[in-house]
Amino acid sequence: MPEFSSSASASPDYFAPLPASFPADPTASRRSAPKSPLLLTKVMRDRLRRAVRFLLDSPELTGLSDAARLAALVLLAKSPVIRCGVKIRQAELGRWLGVGTSHIEHNVLPVLRRAGVVESRVTTDDLGQVTGLVCELTALRAARAAGGDHPLRLLRRDLATLLRLCERVLGPGWAPKDGPVTEPGLLAGRQGPGAATDRLALLLLVLQTQKNGRASLIGGSVARGRGRCAATVAKLLGCKVGGGAKVLGRLVRAGVVVVCREELGSGLLGKSRLLVPAVASAHGVALAVPRPRKPVGRVLGGVADDGRPEGEAPDTAAPPDGLAAGGGSEEEVDERAAGAVGDHGAGVASDPLAAPGSAAGDEALEPGVAVRAGGAGLHAPHAVVVTHGGVGAGLVGGCSGGAGGGEPPRRVRAREREDRPGPLRGEQPVFASSESVPRELAWVVEPVVWLWSHLPRQGRREFLTSLVVGELERLSGLVGRERAGRALRARFVRRMGQQGSAPVADPVRWMLSRGLRQRVDCWSELCDEGVRIDSAAPCASCESDHGDSRAVRGAVLRDLTASGRRVERGELDAAVHHAVQVQAATAAVRREGKLRVQAQAAAALQLRRDEARLREEQRLAVPCAGCGLPGVAGRCAVCGWRAEVVELLTEVVDLVVAGGGGERSAVERRLRAGLEQRAAETLAVGADEGEVAFARWSAARDLLEDRRREVLERFGGCVEVEAEVRAVVAAECRRLAGTGDTGWVRAQAAEAGEASRVRAAQALLEQRISDARGQRAVARERVDWGARLAGWAVRPLSEEVRAA
């Protein structure tokens, strides 16, 4: 598809001569109609339009570029139904949007990540090489987690239909070796700036189009001089009517949209119609296009609404060689929704007082709506002009052919531009070519681009460029790429104004010391000579300091003039200086007091730390209560393992008794025997006391985990737990009824039931353990200590005790 220019007049000519019957798509026969992705039922079209509008109207995408919005829509179409991540390359995403990989890397994906729309991660192969990105829409993930009738909770057939629709409208087309060929979309040939806006507009129009090919137009009143079709496109894109008119004009010239008006019985033109021929062809409907009248445009004040004088016939001559239908010349290097790059060519009539992209009546729209679709610039840079008289407009910053008024008069013998800090005629200047500065830095360094002409060596020019790039990267980390460029350009303008007519002997030294250096006048790192970098507004902290100085001077002046006498300037300055010195002395005393308080607080903190360290040393020096080993904080490792074995064995006994393992004393004897057997299996011959204690502790810990697993499995199949599982499954089926197919609902309900089985078994086990511990406490209270002590009294004493 040929490229087409985006420059349009205030009232573009949509109503071009049309054939009596629009040619039908040969692939849209009755037999092949179901295979066309444009063949949508009313229910499917409404469901997809609802999902697309919900995604584009989300707060995260509000204010973003059309390329970022279209990228989010493509990721939604390519998302699988079982997960939210889409594996894609940046180059492939750029082909979907009609832009390059650099634009995707710098202007699309970073914007979506910062806005919280997309979360991405890099995928690599076995060798560590990057294979692509996995992008996940946060809104889609939240919709699937929320469940219910969410607009983004689309079924498999809905996502498949949306993907095929995107392929038919804006897909780049594929021709695999061992697979079916996918034809390019309707706007696959639309590339470059503004391509994402046109593709998004056509996709939204297709979702608004009925099966007879007519798109639904908005109601109400529209701006004077604009059509209802342009207002409809502007409403879909969220811009003003001027921007919508330009986008609609490009779509009409591309042949994917037809704008016509009905011819009434009286011969006058009636309502406008916005037709999408591809949709009508997909449904097998002949596109009925009314025959236009002559002249095509409406005559208002001697000028037709298509921009031609009254009575002049439309130009139907074939375009010259090198020009496509509806396209621009080969010299056009950019396409935007609001203006073209470069000067207007000869013979093009335009209103010099009208701003590109504005329209009468645009002010009637609600505030906050973008004036132009896609965010096109108001004016584009001019070509570099270098003459023998000095630096041209392309190097200094003027418009070619424009007179610069408001300059002070110069002497008669002075040549032009000698009052600027550029090279003088006696210095033999060497003008820098357009390749001296990278294209992406040309606008930023435009106020000081003549510095590159003072450097005849290419190495020094590259070094100067690297300095600018480094400062731009530093500012980008503070305020972002776009604001950083504006801030650096404004800094260059201020520095050149401060330089005046003084010559710059060494451009690199001047750039390091004056041009690129940020002059911070306050505590804020965003301050540059009293100007904020992020907003270009005056710095509030600097104004506060200046206000304090003015307040001091005013207070001193009021005190001196209170008696009514006249005060001299020197006396006032001396009094202000004395007041400032008094304030400085007071501030110094205040600082000393703060430092003294801080020193006292630090001394108290150090004292508390010393006391805590002393207490810790005393605690660590306490000997073991069991074996008497010194310096072990009251318990050594061996005694600690022994105590923990007793605690673990008690927990195991409670667990087994709670699971119905039998009487407590019998269970305890059986478990002790098993514990000793496990410990003996792991010990080697000649193990010391520490190894034996650690082996018993490890065996007790493993025994507790094994018994807990066995009891939980037993409780998972009991009657109480099964009843809880059935209740949860039934409740989950009722909640998910109607949200998906039957198999998916049953799988979700079964998963919820298994999760409830685990929770119910754990709750039942905790209850049984609590009961077992309560019985143990009661049994401990009922111990016959008299009988127990009598039994201990008859036992013989050991030899160690008798010796003691």
C-alpha cells in the first residue's frame, strides 16, 4: 500500500468522486464468508467492542500515545486463555504497529511499564542469548483473578476472533515455509509516524460497523465546518475534531474507508455516511454508494468545503511519476496528524493565522482532550540553509525566508548576524554539516550547534557530542527523556544569553564549564539557576530564599524610616549587612545547641549499647545448667538437643493420641523404642556423646514429621472432612455458573475442594491435639505423689551419691 501524506486543509475533501458500485471482495462469497475475520455477529461485535473500550478507557492508558494504546490492544488479542503472558519480539510488535524497533524500545514499552499497564521479562535460550520478551497485561490478569462478568474475561473463541480481526486490519502478514500464508492486513503498508493512529482508528471503526458496511455515527451537534464522520473518528480516538478529520482523510485516501452523502429526491445532499467496504464485502453485501453531485463541496462564501474556489472543477488528473494516489512527494520525510515536515510547497494555499490541527468549534469539547491524534508536533524543523553570508537558518534557529523583527539597529558597515556569539567573518569559519550532530540531538543542541563548526577534527566533535549525550542521560534519569531534552535546550538558550557577544575560544571547555554544568542555587537537585528542570517553573526554594532576603531588607528599611528621616543607600546597605550578620550569629548559636544535644544523645546511646553488650557477655558466661560447661549461656549444645528430644517426643505422643493411636503410656513406650532404633541406625561405632544426642534429635524431628503426615492423610478421608469438601465444591459451582464452559467450572470447583480438604484436616488435627493436651494436664494434676515418692525412697542410692 503506498504511503500517504498527513497534511490536510481545515476542511478536507472526503467526498471524492466514487464509482456507482464499489467492487466486491472476491474472497467474500457466501461460501467463504464464515472464514473472513470481518464476518462478526452482533453479539460477538458487541462483546469485543466492550472489551476494547474497557481496555482503552482504563486509567493506566489515559494520556498515553496511540502507539502504546494499540500495543496494549495487540497484547490482549495475542494473550492465551490459560495464562496472561505473551511471548513476542520488539521487532514483531513494531510490525503490528507500523513503527520501528527503536520506537518500540524507547517510546512504547517503557511508557507501558511506567504506567503499570504491562509487566515484561526477558526470555533466553540454553546459551543465555535473548530470544524475546514475555509481556503480561496487568488489567487482564486482574480481570481473570476477579472472575464474574468482567469485560476483559473473554473466552477462547473471543480471543481467537479478536486476533484474526487484528490480523485482517493491521497484521503485517506471514508466509511460513510449512504453513498457511497469512495475507497482510488492510493497513499493513502504512508505516512511519501516525501509522499506529490510523491502524487504531480503522480497528475501532470496524468494531463500530454493521454488516451492511455502515459505521455507527455519533449523535448530537458537531463543530461547524466539520462533518459527523470526522467527529465520530475523533470520539473513538479521544482527540479533537481537527485531529479526527486528518485521520479520516488519510483512511479515505488509503481506500479502506469511504465517506459519502445521500442524494435526496430534490437533488440536494443529505446525511453523511461512513462506510467500510471490507466489512460489507465480508458479509456479501453490495456496498451502495450514492452518486455524488457536482460540485462535490458545499459552497460557503465563494469557497467550496473541499478547499477549491467556487466553480472550479475538482482535479482528477493522474498523479505525476513518483507520486501515489493520495500520497505526497518523495521529498516528504514525515507524516503527522497535524502538520507536514518542511516548508509548504509552491501553490499550496494555507491560512497563516490558523494553527495546524485546530478547528473552529474545537473549544466546545470537554477540557483535557488532545488537539491532535497521535500527538503530532505543531511545526517541523526546516532544512539546513548555509550561505556565504554566515550561519544559515538551519544552524541558528530561524525560519527560512522569514524576517527576524525586533532586533536592535546595527551600524551601517556591520554585516548580518555579527552581534551573535557565533564565528565572525574574520575567523575563517568552517560550517558544520548536518552529519556533525546526530539527528536525535539536532533539536536539543540547536542554540549552540555553531560550536561544532569551530572543531575541524571529527574526534573532538564526537567528544563534544558524547558530553551532550551524557548530560542528557543524567537528566533523563531525573525527569524523563522528553523533559530532559527541553530542559537542556532551555539551559543552552540561557547560557548563550549570558555569554552575549563574547567569543568562545574553546567550545569543549566552554561546554564543560558553562554550557552543560547545572547551577544549583538551593538544596533541590532539580534546580538550575532558579528554574525547575521538571516543569520549567521558577524554583520555590530559591524564591523562598530571595523572599527572605527582601523581607530582611524591608524590615530594616521600616525601622530606619520609622522616625520620618531620609535614609541614604549606603546606610541602608550597612544596616542590612549588620542584620544579616546578627541572623548568621543567631543561626550559629542555634546550630551549636543542636550539635550539643546531638552529642548528648549519641553519648546516651553509646552508654546503652555498652550496657547491653555487658549484659550479653554476662549471659554468655553462664555455665550449662545440665553438665556445668562454662561459657555456653546456661545450656550447651548436647543438653539442648536432649531437652528438645523430650519436647519433640511429647509432641509426637500428643499427635498419635489425637489421631486415635491408643493409650498414652503405651504409645510413649512404643515411640521411645522406635526413636532409639532410628538413632542407633545412624550412629557409627565409637560415637561420642554429642553425636549420640544429635542423632536422637534428628530421629525425633523426622518421627514428628512422619506421624503428622500420616494423621493428616487419615483425617483427610474422614466423614467430617468429606462433608466440608462437598459443601465447598457445590458453593464454587454456584459461584462460577455461567462464567465459562462446564469443564472449566468443574476443574475450578475440584481444585477449591482439594484446598478445603487440606484446611479442614489441619483444623481437625489441631482440635484433637488441643484435647489431648488438656487430658494430659488433667492426668498430671491427679498424680499420687505419695506413692511415687515412696517408690523412689526404697530405691538404692548410687555409689557416687553415697561417696558424696
